[in-house]
Amino acid sequence: MKKTFSLLFMAALSSIALTSCNSGHDVASGDAPAQTPNILFIVLDDLGVDQLPVFGYGGLTPAQTPNIDAIAHAGVRFRNAWAMPTCSPGRATFFQGRYPFRTDVLNAVVALDLANSQVSPYEITTPKLLKEKGYVNAVIGKMHLSGSDLNPANNPLGNGVMHELGWDYFEGYLDGGPYPIDKTAGGVSPDAQVYGCGFVPNTRDNPTHGADSGACYQSTGTCTTMSTANYSTPGRTCLEQGGIFDPAQSCHATLPAYLDFDTQNGYYTSQLVINQPDASVETIAISDPRGRGYRGILETDGAVRWIKQQAPSQPWMLSLGYSAIHTPLQPPPVSLLPADAAETGAYTCTETTEQRILTNQMIEALDKEIGRLLIETGLAQRKPDGTLDYRPQDTNTMVVIMADNGTYGPSVKAPFNLLRAKGSAYQTGVWVPLIVAGPMVKQPDRDIPHMVNSADMFSLFGELAGIDVQQKVPQARGLDAQPILPYLTEPGHTSIRSTNFTEVGTNITSVNADPAPPCVIPSSNVCVQIFPQQGVCEDQGGTWYGPGGVAGGAGVTSCCAVNDYRETQGSNPVDIFPHSQRAIRDEQFKLVRIERLNCTSGQIEPVDEFYAVNEATPLPKLDNAPGNLLARKALTAEQQKHYAALVSGLDNLLGSRIECPGDGNLDLVVDNTDIENWKHFNTSNGGKSSWYDFNHDGLTDEADLAIIRQNLGKDCRPSTI
């Protein structure tokens, strides 16, 4: 990113003091703690409240999560927390405190989405705020707030985007999740479908394609001979070590030409991007050993390394985005699993029964890495029996654990609804675990029943640092975050929120671009047009109807056309993913408003649904179709009262967004600063997509400058502000 933009932007935030990242020794060294608490924010991916027994759920066969349980019992458990239905909107609310309809980050960011639907560099983000109190800030792993190299034209801040958004250090991935599993296992099979889990099994598990011995090559050219005499499954062990297993072969002095170290393989490869405090950027090749190995381990290693570099007197906030349990579901290293874990060597990684077991194992591996994270950073120790000895009152670090959205359909645990899971505004899609532990928590081991929102994390992070975010974010921007600290420090505090809100919509794409091809998710009986690539569709368990898919060479171009095609094949139609979904609830009832395309009329049509919901264990009252109160003859007087209030509340909330054509830097004033910012984006990145592309044609050009000039001098701030 060029310095001109950074200077312009930082001038607009001159009230926020800057500090540089200081290196130092281990936080467990015994030195005096910093005056303000450190903040360790752990983000779980696609892991809804349905998965965790410590919240009262987990299904008939829950994953074993002793470390998460220990943290939850040492802190407070928020049993009524909502996130957004998909990752990018949920994660954006963490650090902006504003709902998606205000920011246009409406769905998971993919390559076709313009910068307009990515987090704006003009947002007042959490790391920018915390710098006022001297914090250094880092992100390790996934956060998915921007575009990526999959389409540089729509990623105007490039691979330095996380630094431009306020973080001092970033070591992770700009894409939304692990890439598809490489079913050639690194090029050792000419058949792209042989090794479904990405590694060569042994002959016991796969007599046809397995191998009991072979050569394990690293990308550096080193090689080790492996066999079942030393390893249960040498092909899997080699993958866990970052290598490629050449079955039934011996080591050679040079890498065989057919070995492919440049193709990603699910959880075992990473396209790492590093942003340093000096704004330098490094992009690590897939073949680089630093990005090879199991993601959960690499993510923990990066977090431990960064924390240990901070001086004891230096307050810090680390946001650690674990990749698990996002698709593709793939066996984690055996070393991270309980002793009684099921054998998965013969798995194809596609069967439904396999996916249930893999989900549990990925959660168990995640749990073990979270325990290691706390131990290696000095925040906890191991008891003689191996359990976690976590005493947060003896630390100076607040630990916050939250998921970005609900569980993805195939992994959902009963009694939650896999047809109304991640991607939907229903309870299974938005109800997530939230745990907060640390020295500021009074009377730990409490359940808090009150409504909280992912946007409230923005307030919590400020509160922990002693910052009133309401005073720092201009009122006209529409800050939706509500306080959380009172729940930690005042046991028995009454509910702060009277309603909760969530939404998922359609991100902004170029008016000149074709939409993504259709993909049908059979487990949810829904057709979506979100995934630009066939492999991503198939990683979600989907059936590709785009070019080269089931509908023939050219494929079909819309979900409406999918149903027409299915009719010709004698198949039942599928639901079409809504254009938008919004939900608002009070303590007892929930309103869901869905806007969906009517294929006959070609119009987007809204429909309201109304449910009674609760958080009972083990059988909560969920918003399943038979419970839609509007489908009945009439509402009771009490139900009608709640319904009317929620309709009014939703309409008023959505109506509070302020439109200001020509304003690109979010100050709601169209002035010469906007012209200068337009000039920057008009010359950088070839004048492609940016937050100054007002007509959404994928270009920041003279047409956008004309919109600024037409509105020059306009002040869109309400007169009461």
C-alpha cells in the first residue's frame, strides 16, 4: 500500500495515538504485569452452540473438549449469543461494532465481490482504537475481512490489507477457509479422485491404492523412508509433517518431477501472508515449509511465537482465527486426538457418517491446541492428571472465545436443524458459543442468559482497555455494539439488550459481471450462487451446475435454471438461497424476514416468519418450520403484541442507515478529501474496485469522480448529531 493513502487515512484519525510493536520476553517470566489487561480473542470457525456440552448440547456423541470446558468453568458462559449467519459479516462486526446493512459486508467475501463489500480502511476498527491505550495488535490465522489474490482486481489494498485495517502484525490467510483436499495426494496419483482425504492410506485400509512403505519428501528436497514398521499409516504421517508420500518408492537425490508441492491440500497447506509492523508484506509460497503442516498447529505456533515477543509491560491484543471446523472435513493429526479416537485411515472424507466423526475429531484437535496455547504462553499449566490448570485471576490476560457463525449443515448436532444451519438466520445458523475468562470476571463459572451480539465484541474490547467506544465512533455512523463488561463485573446484572439482530445478504458485485454459477447443497436442499469455483462448491458437499458440472459442458447460469433442468430430469426442485435474511428477537419471540427471488415473476419477494424460541437444555425451542406462528389462523393477543413490536423494531433499525452518495470515507460529508481519496484509488491497482467505486462497475474512474462533484458540499449527518 502506498504511503500517500496511509497518511491521508491516518490524518482522518489523528485523535487515535499510534504505537509500535515492542519485542520482549515471555509473559510468564514473573515480571510485573501491564496496567491494562492483555486480550486473547479466539475465533472458532463454523462451530455453533450445538457442538459443545459445556453449553448443554453436543448431540448423542459430543466431542471431548476438556480445555474449552476448563476455560468456560473458569469464566462466564453467554448462553444467548448471536453472530451473523456467515463468516465475513460476523467477523467484521467483531471489529467494527456495526451491523452488515451499514457496512455492506453482507456475506462471506469471495473473488467476485467488489471492495464495497469488504471491510473499509476508513472504518474505526478495534486495533485502531486500542492503539490509543498503547496496545499492539495482531491477527494470526483466518479473519476473512477482505479479498485476496484469487482476484486482485477486487482487492485494492493487496496483501497488506490487514495492516491498513489497523493491525500491527498479521500472519495468516486472506481467503475464507482451507482449499479443497488434493485427492491426488501431492501428484502421486494420476486419478484426481483416488485419495479422498489427501493422503496415501496403508494397504490394510485400502488394498487397491494403499502403500505400507515409501519415500516422504519435503519441499526442501530432503527425504525419509517410512513404513508401517515405524508408523501406523506412513502416508498420513508424512502429510502431517508437511511432506508428500511417494508410495512404494525409495528416496532419490532429487525430487521426482511428478510430486506437486504447489497445489493446496485442505488443512495441511496454507497460503500464508505476513504483514510486519513496518508495513512490509511477505507472501509465502505453498511449497514453503512454513506453510506446510496441520493448520491448527501452525496457528497455535504463530500465536505463541507472537505473544512471547511482547514485553511484560506492553499491553497486547491477539485475535487468533482457527480454521477449524470449516470445510473441508479432513482427519487431523493422530497426536491431537484422544486415545480412543476412531480410526479414519479408510475414510473417503465424503460420506455423511464419516463427516460426523471427522467433525468431532477436528473439534477435539482444536481443543487440544487451545490448551497448548494457554500452557505455552504461561496462562495455564497441566495438572498431574493431564487436565488444564487454568487460574485466570493469576494472569493479566482476558480470554474471549466466540464463533463467527453457526455450524455448517452436515456437522450439525441434534436437536438442532441441519437444514437451517450456517448461512441462515435461523437459530442453528446464528446461535454461537461465547466464553469470557480473565482477572476481571467476578464469581466465575456462571451462565449468563441475556442476549448479546457479535457486534458487542467491539464494545467489550474497548471496555477491557478502558475505552468508551460510544465516544470514539461518530454517532451518525450507527454503532450497534452494546456493553458487555457489566455482565463480567456485576453478577446478576440485568439484560442490557432488549432485542438482538442478525442478517446475511448478497454482497456487491460488478453490474457488468455474471453471477457465480449455481451450486446445489443436497444436505440443505438449497441452490446457491456464491462460489466462483467448482472445487469450493464440492467442498461444501455441493453439486456443481456450472460449466463442466452435472448439467453438461456449459452448465446453467441460475438457480431458477437449475430447477428447470431438474424438472427435465424428473428430479424435485430445490429451494433457492434467499437474496437476504434478517432476524430480530426479544426474550421470547423471533421474527425472520426472508427476501427470495420468485422465478416466475422475476421479483424479489419478502416473507415474514414468527417463532417462539428459548435456550432450554437439552431441548431448546427452535425456529423450525412447523413452529411458524404466522402459518396458523391467528396470533394470540400476546403474540400479536410481540410481532408488531419486532416488525417495527426491524423496520426502524434498517431505516437508520444513512445514504450519502459521493462519500467514500464514511464521514458523511462529501468534500475535497473524497476527491483526494478518489485520486489515490484511481491510480492504484489500475483504477479497479475500491470504496470510491460508487456505480459498482468494478472501476474507480471518472464516472465516480462525477458523482463526488455532483454532491460536493453535501453534509449527510443528521441535524441532531
